[in-house]
Amino acid sequence: MERKEDSLKRFAKNIVFGKDAAERFRSDSNFVRILVRALRTKHSFYHPLDSVPISKLYAPDSSFRIFTWQLQKDEYVYLQKGAIQMRTPDGSLKLFPLHDVSMFSAKPADSVRSRENWVGAIYYKIILKTHNNKKYYTLLGFDDFSPTSNKKWMEVLTFNEKGEPVFGGPFFAFAADSVKKAAVLPRFNIEYKKDARTTFNYDPELDLIVYDHLISESDEPNRKETYIPDGDFEGFKWENGRWVHVDKVFNFQLKDGQFPMDEKLFDDAGNADEERLQRATDKNLEKKNPPKKTTTPPKKGGG
């Protein structure tokens, strides 16, 4: 695993910093091939792959981990890549590759999807909720959407009766809003100006997902690339198996005068920042007093 990790680290860097698209695509192909070989090692689930500069998140209950990264085709197109590795009792590999088709989807937010037609994002947070004894994993992710705008996605991941991942569902409710929207959405995103700094993260003390309220800086509401934060916050509260929209979040407490910011994974030019990406991954594997979120993967055993 250690030898393969060295190769993965080298190819992962070339995926981002390769001098041309051909080199980046070759590096990605080599990276995927070596990653699968590495994960076939018995009990590879417990190897953190710390030095590999992609996003690696363990589920809060340690039932799976998800890898995500992106490949730049050209200055206009980024392709998201990913895979879910399940924890197995015997340490064998159970892997679900994720195929991003969002660039071919006119309305990526309006449907339930499988791993074959995934809406790609680089995930930086997993939130576990339960309802009627079923587990729901909420994913927060970044999408380097276009040359002029970025997106952040909120996606609920479940597993069907066959144990396969399912993305989306009737999980985002807006029925109480004063502004008319669809009553329930399968997934949710914000789109904003490329160089804008935006909040979109889970606050465990409030038990709320908090994100910036956005407005067009040029009073052009149809142009998402003009959207910036205006100082107000919206949110979502988990209630009865859904994330219910909170139109205005006034009563949360700022910590040390700071907004509840998530780690910025890319610089203002939209280029991947490896150190920030790794820090974002590490932060989501540890909390102040977590039983399972540590900088190392979960211990073997425990079912």
C-alpha cells in the first residue's frame, strides 16, 4: 500500500498540474488503475492514503468512504471523478465507481440518480441523519462549474435494498417559504461568482446547514455568475426525514467573530489547492470530541 500510495500521490498531482490535457488524462487513467489495485489489498479500507491529494471522506458511522477529485479538460470544462468504497467484514473490496454526467444534464437538480449518472462534486462534508431506523448521508460538495461561476451541492446519499448507492430523493422541502418554489427538491445547490467566498457548511452546535443568501451584484438575477453573499444566511433543518428550508437564520452564534466557513478548496482563479484540499479532508475526519472522526481511519472490527 505504501508503494502504491507514492505512485498515487505523483499521478494525483499531475491530474491537476499536468502541462496539457493529454498529460492530465493519462495521469488520471494511471491514477484510477493504481487506486483500484491498491484498494484490492485486504483491509485497505483502514489505510487512510493520507498523502494522496484528493478528497477522502469516511462516513460518520465508518460504513464507507468516498473519494472525489476533478480532471481539467480545458479552461471551460472540469470533469468530476469519484468512487465509494464500502467497509466489508472480510476486508475484501466492494467499490462503486461514480460517473459524472452533469455536463450532459440540462436539469441536474431534478432527479434521483445512480452511480452511473452521478452529479459530480468534490465532497468536503458528510452528515449522518436517521429517520425511521434508516440512515441518510448528506454530502456537501464543490463544483468548479464554469469559467465564471462555481456551485456548491447538497446531496442525500442512501443505499437501496441491493446495497447500491442512490443519490437524491424527496429530501429538500421549501413548503414554508414565502417565495414560491417547488415544494420538494431531489437535491440543492447554490451558484455564485467565481471569486466570491461563500459559506455552505454544517454547524453541529445549531444542528443546521448554514449557507449564504446570495444576490446579484449587478441586479441581474438571471446571471448566476453575478451572485455574491449579502450578509444574510439561509439554512436547512433536519425534520421528519427531510431537510426543511429556513428562510432566514438570525439566531446562530458566530464563533470568535467568524462566519461558519468551509475550507476553500480552490484559489480565486479556480485552480486546485492541494494543501487546502488535504486540510479540508482532514478536518472532516476529526472534530472536537468525536468517537469515530479521527485523522486515521476506523479500527478494524466492530461489525
